Amino acid sequence: MFSCASASELKEVPEEVQINGSAFRLDAYVWRDFTPPTDANGDPLRSTATLNLISGPEILSQVHLVRQYVVYEEEVWAADLQDLIINNSTYSGTSVNGPKWGPDVKVDVVLEFTYDGKTYRVREANVNIDHVS
């Protein structure tokens, strides 16, 4: 799914979000799998976004992860998150079946989530698309 959110808008998303005295940052991992039996062109993009509580009260149990955006130059891939995992200070999800960008190019990853009826976004800039083989 490609997003109607613009690349320039998503590149302006902050790299830290404050909510009710809690601070959050994003840790993203983006990759393409070239492990056989994958063909030479590799599998589509995958991305894991982890929302990290870096200070303040733990409110992750009240957070709902909505979607993830990956921005490559002026293109945007938006995808819902699956395989959601919540721990003491992290909440993560994975997106699959993205475009075949890269590997070894830089992207920005934006995580969209809700808390107490409000929508928030947090970004990690310059994430390398890894080549997994």
C-alpha cells in the first residue's frame, strides 16, 4: 500500500515524542532477503519498528501501533503492522511485502501510533536497507 502522506511531511516528523511525561524514540530495522531459494532479485522490503520508552512512566500498554511508513527519496510505502510484541519498555511490529528498494540505500521510517484518542508519529532517519543472504 502506498500512502497519501507526502515524503516531505513524513521527513519532518520528530525523532522523539513526549506524551504525559513519557519520552519515546523509534528503532527501525529494514531489510530485503536474498537467501536462496529467493530469486536473484530478492524478496520485497520488510521493516520492523520498535517504539522505545526512553524516560518517564510506562504507558505502552495503553498505546496502539497503527502503521509504519518507509520513505525513500520522494516515494512512500505505508503498511499496517503485524506480529505485535510488547515488553516492559518497547512495543514493536513488522511490515512485509514492501517495494524492492535497495538494498544498501538509506530510508526514513515513521511509526504512527495512538494514545488516549490522539495520533502520534515518531521517525528514525537514515536507516540502511540491509541485504540479508
